[in-house]
Amino acid sequence: AQKVTQAQTEISVVEKEDVTLDCVYETRDTTYYLFWYKQPPSGELVFLIRRNSFDEQNEISGRYSWNFQKSTSSFNFTITASQVVDSAVYFCALSSHPMNTGFQKLVFGTGTRLLVSP
Amino acid sequence: DAGVIQSPRHEVTEMGQEVTLRCKPISGHDYLFWYRQTMMRGLELLIYFNNNVPIDDSGMPEDRFSAKMPNASFSTLKIQPSEPRDSAVYFCASSLRGKGNIQYFGAGTRLSVL
């Protein structure tokens, strides 16, 4: 069975602090995808990143960076110099690699609520 | 390009009433998903369609829930009769085969059943 654990229920930081959101996953698949989604106070779910299990390179996009470590089954998300607009609930998700089947179910973690205060 | 469009954004109804939620997926996407989000259960996949055909409805909680996709650009999720425990945010998402299983979500419909 697949499982995603986001142990941090809520994190509070002050603007400009760096913050890391943890994500630990379980799967028996050898190939899979990992995702992060953001849910701001307005409620929509916004896709941030997808990582293929073949590729363990870390990724940076502006103030966002992701650290994928197969050895520890983790896919952590760091926001550098946080801003008030980063306040949201962040979800980590996992799916088997679609390969030729076209779709595999997304398994979501329970989310981490990030509060960034001025 | 327009994203996934859901309507209404908010729905308040009384127990026993029929509720219909609507979704327009991203043009060209061949998968459509309906999710429900509650504090207790988080995000749950209710049903998904491929090329307008329902593939897996194992997440639909009861027979009171039904979903249809009459064409590639429109889907509905209906609850009849509604109950207070159906109160939740309902999301529609779509994706395109071959694009890495990325699902794009709509803004959601917040349903309150009184």
C-alpha cells in the first residue's frame, strides 16, 4: 500500500525565515511520482512540482527548493526567505508511475499548514 | 488557457434537497476526477473518468452520489438526497495522459447542507 506522511501539522514562522516542510512516503513500486500542491486561503489546489523517482536531482525554482532522497523515502520542500503570501496548506502526494496505463491514483498526505507572519 | 472551472463556488442547501455540482475540465484533457475534502478525512478521490467513461467509482460514498460526463467538456456530481454529513469542499481536477499524471484542480465548491 502507498502512504504519505506529513508529520508537521502546522508551522509558524516570521517573514524572511527559511522553512522546510517534511514529506515521507511509502511505496513498494520501483517507479513512482511525487508531487507538492499548495492550497492558499482562497481554497484552490495549485500544482507546484512533480518529481520522477528516476531523478534524484534536487530542484530549485526561485525561493522554492525540493530535496528528494530515495534512501530515506523523503521529498522535502524548503521555502527560502518566506513571505506572507506563502501562507497556505501544502500537500505532498504520491502515485505509481503511469507507464502505459495512463493514470495512477494520487495518494495525498494530510497537509502542513504554514503561517508566515509579518 | 483557462483552468478547470467549477460551479457554483458555494452552495448552501437543506437536508433532503438535490445538489448538483458542475465542472468544466481543461480543454484537451482526457481524465477528469472528483474529490472531496473534509477535515476528518482529508482529500478523497470519489470517481474518475477517462474519455468521458467512468473508470473507478469505488470512492463514491453512497448511492446518493452519482456522477456523469456527457461530453469531454462537462461533468456533474449529484447528491440526492443531501445530508449534513455531505458538507465538504468538492474539487474537480483534470489531467492529460502522457503528461506525467499531473492533475490540475478547480477552485472547488464549498457545500453546506443544513
